[in-house]
Amino acid sequence: MPKRGQDNIDIMGEMIAGGHAPSLPAGMRLYAIGDIHGRKDRFDILLRQIIEDNSLRGLAGREGTHIVLLGDYIDRGMDSKGMIDFFLHPEPSGFHWHFVGGNHETAMIEIFSAAPRKVSPEKLADWLSRYGGRETMISYGIPVDEIDNAAVQLKSKHVTLEFADKLLMSWRAKIPPAHFEFLFALPDSLQFGDYFFAHAGIKPGIAVKKQKSDDLRRIRGEFLKDERDHGVVVVHGHSMRSEPEIRPNRIGIDTGAYTSSGRLTAVGLEGRSRWLLASGQAGVIGADSLKEGRLPFILKAF
């Protein structure tokens, strides 16, 4: 195990259904990564850290090492296209790669798959500005001036549905079909052992197998405030915090990769062990001591 100033914190008190500490299946090691939002530069750093960490820990076991991406790969950062290009052929190939969909993937699908005259100028303008679709379109080679001029026209009281249709047809032609296939194929959730992975979380009080897609990709307050035992530990992103949130029933790891901190966080899981890795500015997670490695990352056991 790496020895980098880790704080060994007893997790036996964090119980889930069945009265046992949460664990992965025997022989499996897993890294779950929070919301990337087009920051491939931060992802590249974090992936190098994961590769190094995985090597230091030795062979994972018969199930191997898995990487789970928690959605929101696109928008806001400047290399959404580069992220999906990578995910179509991820390296190292020796890892088992898994992807779940987030609300930003849903929004892009809705924008570009709608029948003609179904996307209002207001909705398209909102996607470009509030959702960060502007940066996504730039990554696909749409000129900045074209996007910004279109955004102004979309907000005009004289804009027509035909104008929005033509924009979408023109921009969709710049997006490889394989990228849409990737977006459409993303599942809403995954489960390994006692850990359940979804972009946003779950609807409390409903069995994980009966969750609705919209909740798995968009829920916030109701899930975040709920302290009940869900029968699994939910690992999620979506609700951005400056530091990971560690609760008995959930682990939140959206730490704002697209913000000035550039912090992209991963949680590592193996058996009953859990630890954190992060790219971006070195800092403090909770009030516990941390150690900066050769790369700008922080690592802590919990």
C-alpha cells in the first residue's frame, strides 16, 4: 500500500444494510472519477496518478482494476470532444472501463436528437450559456464568432425556429456519429458489491433497481439531505463541493474540475479499503492532514 502520509481512519462504524462495512467483491480494485466537464488536462493528470497508485498497490486480483466514470464528461471545460475521443478507445487497455451518463450528456442528446422545430431558440441559448454548450461546440471546431453571434440572435425577439434548426443541423454535422452512439449507450447506474454508482444519486426510499433515469442523473437536495441507509453506499458526482463529501450512505466526488481549482477527484475502493486521489491545486480534504506527491495530487485513506 502507498505510504504517503495517509490518515488511516476506521470505517467499521460506517454500516450498511446487513450490518457490515461496505466492500467490493473479492479480487476487485476500483477507481471512480467525478465530473470532468471537458477538463481533459486535469483528467490526464488524475489518470497518471491512478496508474501510479494502482501499480504501488500491486496486482488487484482475479477481477482486475476497474475505472468508473460518473458522468458530465462534457460542457464548460474546453475539450469535451477530446474526452469522448479518449473514452472510445481508453488507455490503459488493461483496465476495465465503465461509464454512466450525467445530466449534461442527457441535455446534449435532447438538443441534437430532437425532431425538427422541437428545440426552441430559448432552450438552445440556455444550453450554450448556462450548460456550457458553447465550450463543447468550440471543441468540435465551430468558430467562436459563429457561436457567439448565434447566441445573440437566439435571444432576439425576432428569432425563428427555422434559425435554430439550421444551426443544429450545421453543428451536428461536426460531431462524429460515434460520439452520439457513445452518449446514447450510457447507462444510468452501475453496482459493484456494496457500492452503487450514479451521476446524481438516488430517490430515497426507492429500491436502487427501481430508480428513474431523471433522478439518477439530476437529483440533488432530497438525496443529499437524506441520512437513511440505502442498502448500498451511493458514489456520485453532480453536486459540486470544494471537498469530497463522505457520509455513511454516500460519497460525493464532484469537486469542480472546470473551476479555478481544477480539482478532479477519484475515490479508490478495494475490499473494505477506501482512499482519495485528486488533481488540481493541492489543498485540504476535511481537517485531516494530507501529503502532496510528485504530481500535484492529494491522497487520503478513510
